[in-house]
Amino acid sequence: MDKELARSETKVNNRPNKKFIKRTMVIIAIVIMVILFARGIVVKFMRQGVKSVTPQLLVYVDYRPVKAGLIMFEEVFVAEGKGILTVNAREGVRIPVGTEIASINLMADKSNAREQLLKVQSAINYKQQSAELSVTDDGEHMATNTERQLLERIQNAIADDNFYEVSMSMTNLDLTTRRSVDITDLGNLMDKSIEELEGIRAQLEREIGTSNKRYFASHGGIVTYELDGYEELLPAREFENYDYAYITSVKPNSVEKINQQQVEQGAKLFKLIDNFKWYLAVAFTDVDIWSTFEIGNRLNFSLDGKEIHGKLEMINVGESNGVAIVGFEQGLESLYRNRFPDASLIYRKVRAHKLPVQTLVEKEGDKPGVYVKEINGIVKFKPVEVINRNEEYVFVNLGDTNGYLHFENEEPIKTVTMYDEVLINPSAIKEEQILE
């Protein structure tokens, strides 16, 4: 009896424990379901929030800024006397050797020489006894053969734009037609032969002709009427004397523009620049880059936004900076007016992929890369070789023709292509994960 009562009490006491266990299990199951449900919602939200982008194919140019100055073969022409300047070539035009660039009508007194020339011509006329000279019955002057020849020379000279010949022929015509000189005024000129008189006449004509000073191109080149004062400060010689401190210390001068008509003796008129050969003095601080170059290497530059190619002529590399002289044979006609252009060395120019910097994944101890969503939705990690980066974008190597990167002592690795769907901000994404 007592045993049955004890068993009955035990059953009664076990009932609350079973209820507690069941209740606890139900609560745990509910919590697990809530967690799983919440996780599913979060994952789904994160999957839906994943954005992607395709790589942009472009040519990446690695510019390295430098301080540079143009070195040119320059010849400055100055006035050899006071007078009126006439220019025949416009600013920046390229001219061949022998071209007349300008002339000055010198304001010199040539009256004595002209008077002497008149006497010499009169003596010649008297010596020749004016055999061709005739006068009409009414006293009207008839043109002689000499005068007709001079008139013909004047017409031909005008047609050929030979104004020097026009001036000389008109002077001779004037002397030939003037008869006001008395023979008694000719003095010892009458004692000379016609040949001697013609020699004196030629000398006097040359003296009078010097009143018009003409300037010709001694070589082919570019004509400019803008002078900056560096024609002698940056000469195209003794390149070994150019150093980093000097190039970086020079500052652009104000440009003197020649546009006056009245000039004084010694005044600067214009400048002739040899456009077939010129140089660039380059001051740099990228010692690690420039130290890899050798004399004769072809280098590319951007000068005032224009790409131009030259050859390394001289280089002097120090511990933290250096200077180089680069020679060019083209492009000066668009650059000569700015002695110190905005200059950069084009260190390299390569085809690359451009991606937002947020796509880059950098794993510790591993190569950087990006997460790519495959066609089946599976996430794959693809390594990249970074060429350069800024705050917004990263530029990565295309790889070889098959899209493989090659690293020393490693097997080729497939990198990102322009058709890949690259994930942005992939911090919550894992490789092999399946995205909808």
C-alpha cells in the first residue's frame, strides 16, 4: 500500500518537469525559427542590395609632371640704323633660307651723293655727246634709247615686286633726263674715261641704295616678333652646365612684342628660330624612373596638352633630383611662344580596365582582386594587377591576349575581363556564394 502511494506521488511530481521541458523546447524552436527567418531576410536584402559594374576599357596614361624650358637656335636681328621698319613676314610663319623678312628705310642724308651722281651722269652724257638725244622742232624732248631701256626696266621691276631695282632705275632715269648741269661744273670728271665714270656711278648708286637696309633669312625657320629675353640665358650649347637648381629657378619673363614702325639704331626687330632642331631642358624628382633611361632612348612628353616625341641627349641624375636634355625635330611651330610649357613625362601608356575603387578586395597575404558574379549566380574571386589608383577609381592590367596575368615563379592567373559583372562593396559577399 505504501509503495503504490509512493509511485503515485512520483508521477505527480514528474508532470511539471515534462511540461517545463516541452515549453522550453517550444521556445527554443521559435527562437531558432525567428533567427533563421531574420537571417534569410537579411541575406535576401543584402543580395538584393549588391550592385555590380562592368570594367571600362581605356588607354591609361601615366603622367609624371616635370619643370621644363624650351632651348632653341635663335637669331635676334637688330636695326643697323634709324628709320622706318617694313615687315614682309607675319608672326609664326615658316620661311626658307634667303627670304626677305624686313627692311628699314634709313633716315640718312644722301643729298651730296645724289648731287655727285648727277654730275657723273652728266659727264657720261657729254662724253657720249648725246648721240641719241634729239629735240623736236617745237623744242619737245624725245625719249632716247637709254631712257626707253630704263622705263622698261622699271616696268619689269614693278611686275617682279623688285622695289630696290625700281628705286635705282628711277634714280638713273631722273639723272639721264636732267640737263641743268653746266659743263664747267663737272671739273675733273671730264678728264676721266667713260669706263671710269661708269665705275664711279656704280659706287655712288650702291651708296645711295644703302638707305634701304634689307634683312634676309640666313637659314630656314620660324619668324617671330615676340622676344622673352631668354635667347642667351637658355642657349643651345654647353648642356653640361644645365642643372636642376638653374632650371627650377628661372621664371617666365614678360614678352616684348615688336610692332613699332619707327625704330632706332640697335633696336630689336625680330627673331628667326630654327624649327628643324630644338631641345627641352627637363628638371625632375622621379629619380627612380629617370635613372632607368639611357642616352638615345625615345621619350614621350605632354607639352601644353600636346603629345610630342623626342630623344634623350643628356641626363644627370642626383640623389633626389636631376636634369635631362631631350632633343626634338618637330612640333616647334605650335610651342615656340611659351618658353616654359606645362610639361609632363608620359612614363607609360597602356590599355587597362577602369573600375570603381569600391570593387577592390585586398586580402592579407594574397593578391588584390575583385568579386565577379558568374552567369549561374556563383560568386568568383579574380585577382587583378593594379597599375594605379586614385580616390575614385582603380586601373588594372588587362593581362595577356587571353586575359591571364603572369607573375614570377607562378602559374598564369585569369584576371577580370570587360564582360565580367564586378560586384561593388562586396564586404558581405563570400566566394562561391550564390546570388539571385
